[in-house]
Amino acid sequence: MNQPDHIIRGDELPATSRTGLHLPDGGDDRLFYGRVKWAQLRDGLSLHWSDCEELQDFVTENTVDPRVSFVLFLQGQSQVSYGDLSLTLGHPSSRRAPEGVAVSMNEPVQFRRQARRGSHIRKLVVSLTPDWFEGRGEGVGATDGAIRRFMGSHLTPRVWKPSSRLLTLADQMLNPPGYDALLASLYLESRALDIACEALASLGEATTVVEHGLRPQEYRRLQRLVDLLDSGEADSWSLDHIARETGVNATTLQRQFRSLKGMTVFEYQRGRRLNSAREALEREGATVTEAAWRAGYNSPANFATAFKRQFGISPRQVRSRV
């Protein structure tokens, strides 16, 4: 039966994640409100999905054994890292089309995720271990050359655009029918394998391309740029300054950044500052004028217009909830 929305506490996390849970307030272990599921569908095939609001800032860390993971973000954004690889998964704007990320891990890595209070996350993660592939009979060695190269790579992410059919399947997985345990497991397993199949097929077509013409090294360079932008260090920099720091010219930077994020560098900056302003309203009790200043707006009216365009709600409405 489909579980109802409820508060998920720290003791409901898998054992491997509970030990690496870091809370800002040790007395409050309420993590999510909504629905979260972790399932071992069969040997080597696992599923994790969530449709929930994060109730506080916290960090989870755990060691991940070798596997291939296919991450499909339907709503929201998360900062994660696999060892030395940092990724921004998803997008804060609901207008952005969902995207999937595939990551191959050939050795154990330390996984880390930062949760942000107020974020609504809808995502699916399907993972396949080496044992699962070997159990298929012919194994990885018989696969398409591009897929085999991806499987042999370590922490070189690939991004794919899920089909409308796959997005429908993903939504079905987040809202499964009320089957008994056996049928529910078969229902989720069939759809999890559909996700893995489409992702691997798209990787075979993309060869060494990460997304929209980006090579792996270009993708990693842009991820470093995203980390720089998120730090706030480049808030006052010109586009030319940012481009020099990134190691490309401004035209190339804008083209590649738009391919990755679907927006310009400064549109991304504006969205990040608006997120910071929303945090100030929700967590610090800031006034609308103070939040506007934090977002870089001299006019509270212009700030309110941009804020509502970004979040679908006015700053005053957000503040009234506090």
C-alpha cells in the first residue's frame, strides 16, 4: 500500500546513513515531511525515491560500494558529492525540464548530501552493482563500446534527458498502486529496469559527450564554476572576469553554461541570490527590504516581482508563514 505523507525521523534512515547523519540541533531528528522509500528489489538492484519537504539543514554521509547509479530529479535541487566529485543535481526552478545523471563508481567512495530546510525534493535513484551485471550472463564485456567505457570510468558523470514515457513511469513509482508486497516489488523492479535501460541506451548514443555537446572535462570545469558561483566569491565579478577564472572566453562560457544549466551565468546568479533571500525570510526573520538587499535589489518592488516569478509566491507570503 502507498504510504501516506508523514514526518520521517533520523531513525528511519537506512543503517548505513544513520551513522553519518549530522544535525545542527542534536535534539531534533525530524528530517522530512512526505514520503521516502529505500528498497532492495533484488540482489544488486536497489531503489531510493523521495517526494518530501526537507525540514531542516542537515548532512548525511555514508560509504557507497561499487555500482552504477542513475539519478532522476523531478523537482528540487541537491548538493551532493561522490568522493572528490561534487554535483548539483536538479534545478531550483520548476520550469526546468527534469534531467537524469548517471555515475559509475568502480571503487568504494564517500557519499555526502546537504539537505536544505524548505526544499521540496522529488527524485528517484536506481543503482546496479557489478554482481547484477555479471548475473545477466554475458556481463558488461558484451555491451556496446560506449556503455562499456562508461562502466569502466570512475566518477565521470553523464547527463541524459529522460523521455516523456520515462517521466510517466517515474511518477508511477512515486505513486504506486496499492498492491500486495510481491506485486509491489515486481511493479517497482520493472520500472527501475526501464530507467536503467533508457539511461544506458542514451549513454551509448552519446559516447563521450556529457550533455548537449559538453565533454567530460568541460562538464567538470563548469561544475567547478558552479561551486565558485555558489560560494558568493564571484558576486561582484564581470562576465569577462568569471570567464578568465574558468579558463575560456566569455562567449564559450555562456554557451557551455547555458547547455548545462539552461540559463546564463547571471541568471543563475540571480536565482542563487533569490534563494538566499528566501532563506533570510524563512529562517532569520528578515524584512522584505532586508531580503531585497541580500538579493542585490535596491527596489523592494522589483525584488518582489523577481521573487514571485522564481518561486510562485510573494516575499510577504513567505514571511507570513514564519
